[in-house]
Amino acid sequence: MDFFHWTTKIVSRNKGKSAVAASAYISGTKKENTWDGVTHDYTRKKHVIYTEVMLPPNAPQEYADRSLLWNSIEWNETKANAQLARSIELALPAELNHEQNIALVRKLVQKLFVNKGMCADVAFHDKGDGNPHAHILLTLRPLASDGKWGDKSRLEYILDADGNRIPARQKGRWKTRKVYTTDWDDRGNAERWRAAAADAINEALREAGFTQGFVDSRSYADQGVHRIPMVHEGPDARAMEKRGIPAEVGEKNREIRQQNKLLSQLEARLARLNAWAQYEKKKDELLTAQDGGMSRESLRFKLASNILASSVQPNHKDHRLRDSTGLLAIMHEYNITDAASCLAAIQTVNTKFYGLKSKRKENHDLSLELSVRIESHEKCKKYQKHYRTWEKLPEAKRSDFERRYEYELRQYRQAASVLRRCQDGGEKIDYKGWKAALEYLEKKQFLMDYQLEDMKEEVRRLEVVKREFIQDNKKTKPERYAR
């Protein structure tokens, strides 16, 4: 498993979502939401391998029936903008079999959530496409000791230094603050849960006998890795790809995957070159101290240059040494005469490489941000008629319209939220400017990808230096270098 995927979302009523619908989806069942009378049927989903409702000790046993559990939640949340559940999706190792992945998920859910008092609706999906994953639907409202739903939060009075209530601006009211009854919404939970999930996956892989393929929950930036992250494809793009229709996001991910592979290869090759050059430099310094003059390594490098100068012929066995891209050229270009100068050359290329990686990552992040803004602007224009119609409807008719145009309204709200954040940050909505900036960044990205290919050739030439030098060491006896 070479990637870590964990997403957390809130199932919220004001976004047209339903906890009953979410449960029916992950379990591949048919469920009626008795709060609004809508039936959600997902019985055609054939890749649901395992489902279970996991309950804390104080939960009524009838809540093991997911229909009763989530309908109870729906009826206890009376507000139009109520948050109904927390939804988590976790990618699982394809290296493990179904029983091992199920055991992994159950152990993780029990430790992180059920032991904390949450009810968890768990489902394990596997389409056989190498992407097994788990869905976890969690309750947000705590259960009291008697099994009844408690409060998510409460208000407490703000007191002054003498312990007295502080009057609010409104006459007859006092200043208050919201106090959560649990720590389930703590902002630090997201990172803690992700780290715990990564640890659980790695532990399961080790127990199964694997020595590699371990995951890291941290982002590439936090890991100090300049690799470009993949773009989320979504179900629509994946469905297109499955039917043999190339999706734009799929093409983008294939390009990113190819470039990341090249980056990883170059990084590993440079690391090996650097380690070799460090070793040769230390050996060179030791020999210099012993001999009291020009080191044997210096002589070896000079000899390598002489050998090369006399051996570069059209019929040379190594075609990479036939022209100016060969050993002699790279040694002259970087003024390589001994191990120290070879190390300096490798470090120069190393600096160029990591500088290029950093610039590519920065360019990619800017391009991604602009793409999101452009796409959001286009979605707002496309779906704003649905939202305007919904706004004008009386409250009694909104629910039916919401169900009928759930996708269109969700797309508009998400897009509008992105543009609103731009405006809140003091930026103007500049669609044409964003398009022009993105076009410039894409050209810049193309040039940097071209530079990366040049870097690949430069690393290869340094590897030729290393290989020829090692071969010369094997062929030449030490006494030939004695002063």
C-alpha cells in the first residue's frame, strides 16, 4: 500500500443530506427516513462485503438495527441545519485479505470511537479494483447512562472576577458561552485519528508478514516530501474511466503519477551517488594524510580521464561515451579531478534537483487553487438557476425540490462556498484573470517537466563517472598509483 487516504465529512441537513440515506448507501440496503418520508434504496450495490453496527455499553441494543439508530437520530435533531452524523472513508491495504481488513477496521473503530461513547455504523467495500475501503458513520450526540440521547453542548454563564454574571447588550440577558459535552469535535482529533489509522494499517501489515508498503498519515508537505499529491477523482470520473472514457482528472493523475515516479527514481539515484562520493572522499582524505601529498584518488581520476581520452572511439562498447555527453565531458564540465570535486559536482546537481522539485510543487499548488476557483465559478453559473428557484419557494415546498435537485443544489452550494472564501480573504472574483494565470502556470509546468528530463540525463552522466571509476579501481592494482 503506497498511499494513505482518510476523509472526514459531516452529514448535515442544510446540505440536503440524511443520516438514514448515508447508512443505506454504505450498507447497500433499503431504508426509509421516517422523519421526511423518503425511502433510500441502494440494494443494487454489489460490492458491500461486510457491515456492522458497533455500540457502546450504554446504548440500547435495538440500535444494532441501523434503521432504528439513524431514524432515532433524525427525530432527535429538529433544526433545519442540524448536523446528523460524521462520515469517514478509509482506504485499506489491498495486500490484506477481507478477514484481515475487517479485523483491522473493527479494532480501529472500537478503540477510537466506540470506547469514547459513539455509535458506529461500519461497512467494508471491495469492487475488486485494488481499492478496498471502509465507510464509518458516527453519531454526534452522546448517549446518557439510561440510553437516551444527550445534548451536544450547553450554555454556561460568563462570570466576572467576583463570580457574578455579566450583562449582555440585550436587556435582561447575560453573557454566555457554548460548552461542548464531549471532546468529539476537538480540532486536533482529525490528525490524531489519521495517525492512529496509519499506525493500525502498518501494524496489520507487519502482523501479516509484510516488510514494506507502510503508510504515513502526514501530508507530503509535513513529511518534507515535494511529491505532487494525486487529484481526487470522484465517482463520476471513476465511472467514466471504467467504461473506457478518459476523464480529464484521470489524465491529470496519470501525468502526476508518471512525474512522481521520475522524481522518486532521481531522488534515489542521487542519494546513492551522494553516499558513494562521500565514502570516496573520506577514503581520499585518509590516503592523502598517509602519503603526505597527492592522493591516490586524484591519480585515479586523472588516469580515468586519460583512459577515456584514448578509448573514445566510434566502436566503443558503451555508446553513451562516444560523444561529448560521455565521461570526459562531464568530468571537465564539473572540474572533477578527485573524490572531493566529484562530491561537489553531485551536490551541485542535488541542489538543482531539489530546487526544481520545490518549484514544481509550488507551481502545482497554485494551479490547483486556480483550477478550483475556475471550476467553482463555472458551476455557480451553471446551477444558480436551481438555487434561485429553491430560494423563492415557500418553506413547505423546499423539501421536495431539494430531493429532486439534490445534486444541482449541492454543486452550487459547494462552488459558492469556494468563491465566498476568496471574497472573505479580500480577493475579487476574476474569472478571466484566473484563466490567464492558469494558462501561464501550465506553460511554466511544461518547461519544468522538460528541465526534469534534462536533470535525468545529468544524473545519468554522473552515474557513468561513478561506474567507470569503480571499474578502473577493479582493473588497476594499488601499486600503479604509488608516488
